Amino acid sequence: MVKVGKFDYQKSNRPDKKLMVVVEKGGKKKTVHFGNTKPPANEHFKDRTGLLPKSLNHGDPKRRKNFRDRMNGIRKKDGSRAVDDVFSPAYHALRILWWFISVINCHL
């Protein structure tokens, strides 16, 4: 288990996901699994936890921007952005696997 910000991350016990985190907020508790393990979409910009193989880090800024743009377009049923909800896989993927520092500094 690795602490990043206020969350403790560990490898997911689901074969189709990379990492998981237990999130507690407002009396609610939920395990969130995130990160695709199926090639070719299994690469990420850079893993902040150090739990995943470095060979999956691609470091491509263009792919990073495209991922951010896709994530910012995902809306929950109430119309709010999924990347702003700590119970959403998008929230953790954006901050842990894709390194959006400005977002990280605001929300962790």
C-alpha cells in the first residue's frame, strides 16, 4: 500500500484493473478500482504510486492531453464532472496515472 496525498493505493484485486483505493467521505465508504490492464490501452503517462511496472509509463504529452480531454467530458447522472468525484475511477486515474499536477494540488 502506498499513500499519495490523503489516499492509500494498492494493486487491484480485479484482473481488468491496475489499482484500487478505499475512499471515505461523508460517512460513505467505497472501494474504487481504476486503470485499464488490457493492451493497447494499458499504458499510462506515469504511475505516481510506484506499484506498477515502469514499462507501462509512456510519457507522451500528446496522449496525456487526449486522456485529460476525454476524462473532462465524462459526466455523472446529475451532470457534474466525474473527475471531481472522489468515488469515481476517473478522479483517481487522472491524478495517479496521468499526473495532472494542477488538479492534484487543488483536490488532494
